[in-house]
Amino acid sequence: MTEQRPLLEVTDLVKHYAVRGGVLRRQVGTVHAVDGVSFALSAGETLGLVGESGCGKSTVARTVLRLVEPTSGAIKLDGEDIAPLSKTALRPYRRSMQIVFQDPFASLNPRMTAGDIVGEPLSVHGIATGAKKQERVAELFQQVGLRPDQMKNFPHQFSGGQRQRICIARALSLGPRLIVCDEPVSALDVSIQAQVINLLIDLQRKQNFSYLFIAHDLAVVAHISHRVAVMYLGRIVEIADKHELFANPRHPYTQALLASVPIADPKARRTAPLIDGDVPSPINPPSGCAFHTRCRYAMDRCKTERPALQAAGTAHQVACWLNDGTGRSE
Amino acid sequence: MSEAIPAETVLDVRNLQTVFFTNSGLFRAVDNVSFSVRRGETLAIVGESGCGKSVSALSIMRLVPDPPGRIVGGSVTLEGTDLLKLDDAAMRGIRGNRISMIFQEPMTSLNPVMRIGDQIIEAVRLHQKVSSKEAWKQAVDMLRLVRIPEPERRAQEYPHQLSGGMRQRAMIAMALACRPALLIADEPTTALDVTIQAQILALIVDLQQRLGTGLILITHDLGVVAQTAQRVIVMYAGKKVEEATVEALFETPLHPYTSGLMASMPAVIALGAESDARLNEIPGMVPSLTNLPPGCAFAPRCKLAIDRCRQEYPPLSEVKPNHWAACWRAGEIAGAS
């Protein structure tokens, strides 16, 4: 591959929330939702972000789009740092970044027709009006597998899978270069999930935009992503090419996560779960490596020093002190 | 269908029919469904939203809201008693005692203003003549059984003080407190993270085998089924379309809907050379129950459908020993594999 400038480059992204308490609403603690996350995403590439609830994956997604204001860190879109930009200065960049949310029931205005929903971004950004807008909306409907005559229908007249198609059409309307998908298929039935995943992949192949794809379902992420980053308590603990990550996971948390996925094969029954206990609170994350409280390979060093992401093979980085910082080999 | 119920059978459901009367017509939510569960056995009921799997469970518990719903036919025999013939008072003596249920969302099923221990005691004292002190001891023992650390302290706490996985453990403790003959778990791990899901499933299966409880596991996740069940029934649009042992079902699914479901699931382990292949999608969507096609409900989405499928509903038949399917072409599918 030639050294190209990545489409999106995130460096040391931090998002802290204040916890207030007492009569005076003084700050009594800090939620470390995202605690120093860095990654890059090339054009036409899909980066999967996985982790359990509360690991900060959705906060990363929203901070990248500046739907949530970052505490610190740089977010470079095409080399331009958008983190310090004012709302007005940010506006032209909004066109290049769109999002598809999890719940297609909550993210569509029930009083607007599907056609108006998909056409709204075109009006907001002053791109098309009148017949030209209608034409573009009809074209978008066809691209996502809906019929143009469905433009006059309201969201409640669509099934869950169709509503998610409307959300995708709306995201596509401005010709974005980056689409953030936050659990886009989690609310759908299995047979409908496959339809939406196939659609997302087909659209990317045709239009060459990038996805930042967030899901808790490892199988879905494995299917759609080119690279995968695993997050735990606000940090990326491992990031690699997806084949490499699933064939050769190096972080004990990634290994446990993969082993916890129920395999649809009765001959491959698992015996005991690999990790015990719950994810610790991000208000008081453990010192050192945040995973050391649940890790069965934890050493003294893990309790005091935080491991940084280090190379562990080609296109593979891991944050673990085992084996001189290259993680555990199975 | 066998007349005599084998001695070890805990629950026997025969020709259950539950309908809902709504403004847009009559829904046959559960249409002539039969199955049985043996002691210590796990039966999984699989299907997508609206297939009738949860209504089947609510029918067994006699918790179908009436109106609009009503059980209009069939029998539900638990340890020799037909539950559909019991009056409300007798049914209350069964629920939480001989049959218990665990729901998907532990936060909405627990009372937020009652201590965990008190909620378990409530079930125990309703069905057993024990002192409150003895019941509290039992509650703490149950929390210990579901491997909640520091059970004495946790029993004093309120639901919001527990994590999601811990709450589901508390629900399991409550459900098993009276040592029921049958436990129904409706999507028990769907709201949980994958590492916690693995812990909870392992716990349910372990306890069920130790206590000899029959378990009905309702889920949409075929991975969960493969990991926990002995037998599986697949439901589509209110009907049972396939039943088999878990090994036989995953080896050779005989109904096109079952094989379609399996093919549409992305698999983590199948990361071979061509993992970027398209998933096999099942075209279309689940039909509305008020407007079912005359023949097989799956025919409009089925690649193998022939004219007969669109006209006549296929009966459930034993295509291979102990492997039933409701499909006109199941024989061919079984022969080809």
C-alpha cells in the first residue's frame, strides 16, 4: 500500500464527564469514558470498534463527529483538525461525516414522510430543492433497496429493517466520506440483519466511503470490518487487521471476549467461562492496566504501570505487559 | 402423538392455541403447538420477533393478558395437572413455586424499592410455611448458590446497587428459590454483555442439572441454542416448523427457514479465505399474523417453494427418526443431505 494520508486520524482522544454530588453540586469524581484513544482510518476502509457496555465505543463515535465535545485530543479529517473548530467553522465538515444509529424507531421523526426525512439534509445544506431534491431522494431510495413510491409513507408504515434503510439513505444523501454506524443492526431480527449488512457492504464498494463500525456482536464486526479495535474501559487494548485479530488475538481480554461468543455448533461446546466478574466502574478505573482485576495472567507490573499500544506483528498492536509487551500467545 | 406421558416428563403441551383479538382482526399468536420437557432437560424455542415464542411461554404461565389475548385450545400438563383447568387461586400456587420464569430485562422485573433479600423471601414465604428468619437464611443461601460474592451484604442491597449480570443472578436465585419443576427463561442473556452472557448461561445450565429442573430457553440466538440446549423447536408465524435434537438440527436442518436462519448468521470462526462473502439473506420479512398466506407461511420467502406450498399448509411430520419438520419438501432435503 502506498503511504496515503488517512481520511480520519484520531490522536489521544479523551472524554471525561464530571460526576457531581452533594448540596453544592461540587465535582466529586470523573467518568473516564474515553481515556487516550488513537487510531487512523483510510478511505474505503471499515474499522470495527468492539467492547462491552461502558467501554467508551459509542462515546468515541460521537466525539469523532463532535456530537459530544472532546475533553482533549486531535480529530483530523483529511489532515484538518476539527476538534478546536467553532460550530460555524465545523459546518462544511459535517457534510462529510454522517451517522446511523442503533434504533431506527427512535431516530426517525414520526411526523415526517420518509421522503422528507431523507431530503432534509439536502435542504439544510442548501444543495437541492424542489424537483431536483425529489429526484435525488428517489435515487437514494433505490440505492438502499426501497421503492420511490414509498417516499410519501410515514415511518410507522415501515418495518424495522426498512426504517434502518431510510436512516442509511439519509446518511448517504450528502455524499459523505465517513459514516459512523453505532450498532446499526442490533435492533433487527437475524434474517433482516443479514440484508442490512449486505447493503452496507455493497454501498461501500460502490461509493468508497469509510465506516467506523460499532457493535457488540463480534460476528457482525468480523464480517464487515477490515480492521478491528478492541476497547476496554475507555482505551484501545488491541487493534489489528481482522484476520490477524481473530486468528491470533494477543490481549487476554480479546481472547476472553472471543471465547465468550456462543458458537452455533453443538459439537463445539464450551466448558467454563474464561473471565469472571464485571467490568469495573469507569469512575474509578483500576490503576495500571485496567483489565488487571479480571486478568488471570496479571503480574505486579500490570497493577502499577499502564501498558501502551505496541507493535506485535504486522499491522497488529497490543497494550499488554506479557512477553515484553507483545501480549499472550495462545 | 403419544397418549401416555412418560414418567420423567415435567411439562407436556398439546395443541396449544393462543389468539389475540385486535381491531385489525384475529391473531393466531400460537397455532396448534405441542412440545414436552423432561426433568433436567433444556428445550430451546427459537424464532424471530412475533413468531409466538414468548406468547407460548406466557400461555404456560397463564399470564397472557385477557383481553385481548385468550388461550382457546389445547392442554398444558405440568406434573400430571392440566394448568388450563385450574382456577386462579390454584394457579397462583403453581407460579413461582412449580414453574418460574426469568425475563430479559432484570431491571424491570425486580422491584426497585425492595431489598434483594426481601424479594426472594416473598416468593419463599408465599409458597412455604417458614419463619421470616428461616426464609432470610434461604434467600442468602440462594444468592450464594448463584455465586454472588458476599451474599449476606448483597441481600441487604437494592437492585440499583447491583450490576446487570448480578441482577440477572438475583433473578435466577428468586426463580429457583422454591425448587421449581420447570424454569422458563425468556431471552435471559439478550440484555447482557457477551462475557457476562457466558457466565450466566453456564450458571443456568449448571444449576438446572444439579437441581434436575426442566428448562425452556427462549432465544433468537442460535449460538446460545447450540451451547446450551438438548432439543430445539423452531417457530415461524405462530407455528412449530421444526423439532429435533440440537445435534441433528445443526447437522441437517430440514426446514428451509431453519437453514436460512443459520446461513444468515455471520460466524466468528468461519474467517476463512473468503470471509468478505455476502451473507445469505432471507428475502422479505416476517408476515403479519393477521394476514397470513393460505399455504405455508414461509412460502413467499422460500427459495424452494412450489405451487403446493402456496396452497396447502404442510403438516408436521417425522421426516427422520425424532426429527420433525413442517415442509412439503423436507423429505427431498433430508434425502439430498
